[in-house]
Amino acid sequence: MTDHDIQSQILSETANLGRTLGQAHRLNLLETIAQGERSVERLGELTGLSIANASQHLQHLRRAGFVQTRRDGKRVLYRLGDGPVLELLTALRQYVEHQRTEIGAFVDDSRHQLNRVEGISRHQLLKRLEQEAVTLLDVRSEEEYALGHLPGALNIPLEELESRLAELPLDHEIVAYCRGPYCVLSVDAVTALCAKGLNARRLERGFLDWRAAGLSVETL
Amino acid sequence: MTDHDIQSQILSETANLGRTLGQAHRLNLLETIAQGERSVERLGELTGLSIANASQHLQHLRRAGFVQTRRDGKRVLYRLGDGPVLELLTALRQYVEHQRTEIGAFVDDSRHQLNRVEGISRHQLLKRLEQEAVTLLDVRSEEEYALGHLPGALNIPLEELESRLAELPLDHEIVAYCRGPYCVLSVDAVTALCAKGLNARRLERGFLDWRAAGLSVETL
DNA sequence: AAAACATTCAATTGATTCTTTGAATGAAAA
DNA sequence: TTTTCATTCAAAGAATCAATTGAATGTTTT
């Protein structure tokens, strides 16, 4: 077998896996199985599928190695396969998570009140930092913060913001930032902070722009 | 929006991503783009697709956020998106890698000469270990070895076996093992070792079975 | 051995998806 | 402006895939 053939065989095997994950019902089944061994009937119930249909999807999952079966009396129980299935699911979930915090071209801005939030450019921020007290607030996840953040920035992931308000100053300005211009985290953060009466604005183009401009980045 | 609705929306968004990865041509394009920014024409050449077809697939990838574009003169250049795309691709590749070392129900055993390799059961192994000198050889990857292995086993991943033959004893028996009964690594290892004149056998049900039996496991 | 039961298989229908073709954009060069 | 060129769009036929139905399989219970 030539090198090229092997490559294209791997590619189509990979595509098969992708296709297997490319069906909401199957993903649903897989996530359900990830929570524990179940019979076909139970899986059908839990996912709202007819038994025959569930069975068919389950076999698709089995062919891909995502699940394995064993017999227990007259039932067949499905469990996760022993490859790195969870790792793959986690990578997928993390990607989706990231996608959902991006402002897509078609996402309605009204849900995240982008226009009502005051922005500040990188240049304005640099001037401010020289002149007066400004608290830099990084609202991305701890992992992203650890990989690099603006020097001196405080990290409070958006989900923790409400419970950690006490860490923020009441007397001077807060500038919140997240990944980039299309990241929605800082918009929501500033909206929340302003609602609490804090003086908060949003760094317009976020961390990606800061790093791209060659400005210094702090890591953990 | 109810909780259930959000869940099923996430599920179908995830399925969309899966479907996007579920096409060999698209995966090929994506892997090519991962190696550097390229125009549509070049990508078409490199992947053997018509330009219109390549363009269509590229837009599919773009809708999923896997790639982004910029214009340079009269060309449109495609690059990777700024989400955790590589992480996802890596997880996929690792899963495929794992799959390819499993003996599928339909895989032809003749490629991996399973029947020509002498197996040894867990019980036989335990007896042997009490009586005589046996070298235990773990042919899985370093990562898997680090997560747990049979006590005292030597780790030489299959790929390194040929170059590290000197580490193995000529005078007494070697028992090689890998993940489980369907893992092909130890089969290939024993075939290679026997061909070199070493006295090697294969632990029939591998590490998974050992751990499942509650026997002691060593970690790094 | 027969009945009851959970699961799987097979065949059909309807819906998506892929490729190709040729036309339409839209930016740069003449 | 007009021409050129890379890319995208749109439509149509071919191929693949999902859900449903009813029958078949293989266990357990009677």
C-alpha cells in the first residue's frame, strides 16, 4: 500500500467518525451512555427514539468504536468504548463552548446588548493605564488566562463574576476584556457590572488584538 | 428558552460540527490549511478538488468556524479559525490512532499474524512470575504506560522496539502485552521479536484485563 | 418444547448531501 | 471604463443517510 493510499484511508476513517458524531440523536445517545451503562429500551426512552431507530444508531456508534455491548439476561447493555472517547467528546464540547461565545455574523446583537456597552480602544487603554488607576479584568476561563493575559489583569471568569463582585473596586474604572472583537464574554460582563453600579467599560478588540500588536503578555 | 431547548440546540450545533468533519475532502482541506494560509486555487490543487467544489467545502468549514478568510489582492486566503481547532483535530487523530491498533471484528487477522503468535493467560503468567525469570514488556505508548502498567514491566513502545532490542534479555522469556485482547500492538511486537530470535510470547488479554482482575498496578 | 421478550435486521420512503456545470460577483489591471 | 481573473453562487442529477414498519434472532421463563 502506498503512502498516499494510507493517508487517504486514514482520512476516510476519520471522516466516518465525524459522520458518526454528526447526528444529534447519536450524540445524545453517546452522552447518555457516558453517564452509565444502559439497555437499548432505556436509551430509547431517555432520548425519545423508537427502539428500532435507537438500535440502529447504537450500532453505528459501535462500528465507530464509541460504544461496546454486553449481554445481561435478555437485555443488551451499552457502555462507552475503551478508546479515548471522552477526550474526543470533551474536545468537541470545548469547541462548541468557544463557538457559542463568539458573535457570529448572524447572531442577533440584541441578546448581548453590544450597542449599549461602552468600548475603549487599545490606544485609549494604554493612555489611561499611564495616567490613572484602572482595574483590568479578564473574564475568560482560568485556562485561557493561564496561557497569557494583559499584565496585571485580574481573572474572574464570567460565570463567577456575580459571586466575586467584592474583589472589584468601587472607586475607579474597570476595563473588562476577553478574546477578541467577536467574543461576547466581556460584553455580558460589562452589562452585569454596570447594572450593579460599577464603572465598567469593554476593551474593544480584546486579548488577541493586544498580543497581535506585540504588547507584553503575562503568563502563569 | 427552556433548559431542554438549550440542550437540544447545543446538541444540534455539535452535530453540525461533526457533520462538517464527516467528509474526507473537508478534513483534507482543514489539515492542509493547518499547515499554512492558502488560496482556494492552491487548496483545490493540493486536495485534488475542482475549484467550485473546494470553495463550497471551504465555506462549510468557515460556517463551522474551523477556518477564516482574508483577501490579498484578487485571492482569498484561508487560515485556521481562532477557536480550539487544532485541539479538536488532535483529539480526532488520537482516537483514530487508537482505533487503528484495535482488531476490529472484520479486520483480516492475516495482516497481523494473530494465529501464529503464542499466547499466555493471566494465570499462566502469574505462575511463571513466581517460578522463573520473565521479562514483562509493555509495548503501549509512554502516556499509557505512565497511567498504569504491570509491576516491573519495561516500557518500549512498538515503534521503538527495533532500535531498542539491546535492552531485552536473550536468555529468558519475554512476555509482551498491550491494552487488551483486541489490541494489535503486542501481536506485532511478538512477531518482530520472534523473527529476531528472541523467546517472546503475548499476554492474551492485556492490561485492561489485568486491572479488571484487581491485580496491582504500578504508575509513574 | 413453547411462549414471551428485548434487540436486531431488512426493505421502503423521504430527506440531505455531494459533485458538476455554467453563470454571477467583485477586486485589480489595462 | 473595460477587461481579466479568482472566487462564489445556483441549479440539477447522483449518491447517501435517517425513520418507519414488520419480520427475524436469540434469551429467558413457563
